[in-house]
Amino acid sequence: NVTVNAAIIALLVPPSHNMIIYSLAAGGTISIADLFTAGIIPGVLLAAALMITAYIVARRRGYPAGVFPGWFNVLRCVVGALPGIILIAIIFGGVRSGVFTATESSCIAVVYALLVTLLVYREMDWQGFVAATLGAVRTTAMVLLVIGTAGAFGWLMAFLQVPAATIELMQSISSNKYVILLLINILLLVLGTFMDMAPMIIICTPIFLPLIKAFGIDPVQFGIILILNAGIGLNTPPVGSVLFVGCAVGKISIGEAMKTIWPFFGASIAVLMMVTYIPAVTLWLPALFR
């Protein structure tokens, strides 16, 4: 439960490719640098919430405590991971500072990662390089196909006036933006239970983006709300792909995991409510960097 719920953190902190997909689904009008920056505080809050929850659950259930390996071993692990951590700094720092675009940063990051893997960690041979390249090509092809389909889907939504109909429907329910945000969260949580993340972002963005703009909600804040909802959905059956993978690795059934996941699920929902109803959680840091 700790592992699968902590996986959501990676979706929020830079460099999250789902934020790039959201920006593209929005027609490229939303700054990727702002999205990267906006996810940092929610990611830290989610990490803190999960750590507190894990501590409380462990104390109540009497789990044995491991022996602290000492600060020297901690420092050694940090130093060993430092070349990989620099990769994040290259992508985020380059995009945030405006030195290069998200596309350019990805190219630089690939070259840097290859050099670190070959020269520092020395964990890849020629066969591994070929396998990694083929895997990257397949993944990129799938993502580009999804993005291309998103363009056609967005055009169809505009042609059928679905966003306008959605705005009219929501305004008939309530004119209070906080109520609208609650309804959107409920709908996104339900959709996340049976939709994978990328299709959900691509389908929901052209529908809800005009709606949240009509109610004066910042698109950057909504992007983090959407990604966090989709991330929670990855741990929720019947699809719950991350939950299924975690159970397969841990060799337990979905039923066993679901019996104990609720405290961690509640921690994620609490952070979602903070992101939804406290705009500064997502918007303060991007404003600080401008």
C-alpha cells in the first residue's frame, strides 16, 4: 500500500510526462514550466501525508522497527544516486529557466542518462542499449498516437459543442465554483477507476478546460487536480493498473490489498482537497519563479 500510493508522487513532481500530455491536450497554451513547478508542493504534501499515515498504521499494528543503518550509509546512498538526481535538475532547471524547451530538455536528458549509465553506473551493454532504444521507440509511438488522436477528439468536442453544453449543465446545477470543483473531482475519481491516465487526461481536458475557465479557476491548478485524480484512480479497481502491478510483485491478492489501503487512500484524498480548495498550494511557487 505504501509503495503503490507513493507512486502517485512521481506523477506530480517534475519531470512528469503527464503534465506535458495535459499541456498538449490543452492546445499547448499552458506553460509546461508552470505545471512542473506547480506539482512540487502537492508532491511534498502527499509524501508527508503518506509517511504520517504509514507511521500511524505501523504503530497501531505493532510492526517491528528496522535497525537504522547510520547516517554514513544514508550519505553513501545519496552520493550514489546523485548522478541520476542531476537528470531531474537538468530537465526542470532548463525548462524553468527558459534555457531550453521541454523538447530540447528531453534530448539533453537522454544523452546525459546514456552517458551516466555507460560511464558511471556501467550497467548497460550493447544488447541492453538496443532493447532500451526499441522500448523507447514503442513507447514514443504509442504516446504520439494518443496525442494525435487527442487532436481529432478535441476538434470533435468543439464541433459538437460539448464544452459549451457541459458549462451550461454545471451552471444549472450550481454557480458556486467550489461546488463545481467538488463535482468535477467526484467525476474524475469515478473515471479514474476504469480509465488509464493518458486517455483520461486527453479526453477530459478539452471538456473541462472551458468549464474551469468559465468559473475563474486557473488551468495550472486544474492540471494538478486532474493528474492527482488520475493517479488515485491508478490504485483503484477495477482497472487500477498500479495496484495490480504492486499486488503481483508483492504476491498478494487485490482483496488483501484493498482491506488495508483505505488509510492511504484517505491521505491522498486529503491532499487532493488541499490542492482543490487552496489555490496557493499549486499557484504560489509558479508565481514566485515568474
